[in-house]
Amino acid sequence: MRSKLIELRKKKGYTQKEMADNLKIARSTYAGYESGNFYPSLRIASEIKRILKYGKDDLF
């Protein structure tokens, strides 16, 4: 999951800070998603998928 999240974010040209700002969360929280230390709520996961334009359910 985390490698796919990093790959998609970089492919879209976003930094972790930009993703966090779009999600209205701390950059450290978003970094935790990418490192696998935290898992996003369903609302945040849906927003990440929308921002990255990723339609599959297997991102998380």
C-alpha cells in the first residue's frame, strides 16, 4: 500500500506537504500513511483517491 501511495503521489507531482494541505491534515500525519505507521479514515482515504484520481479499492 505505502509504495503505491508514494508512487501515485510522485507521479501526480505532489509533495507530502501539498497532499496534507489538500487533505487539511498535518504533513506528519500524511507521512505516517506513506510509512505505514497510520491508516487514514474512510473519509481521508476517499479524498486521497479523489486527489490522486485512483479508482481502485485496493490502495489501502
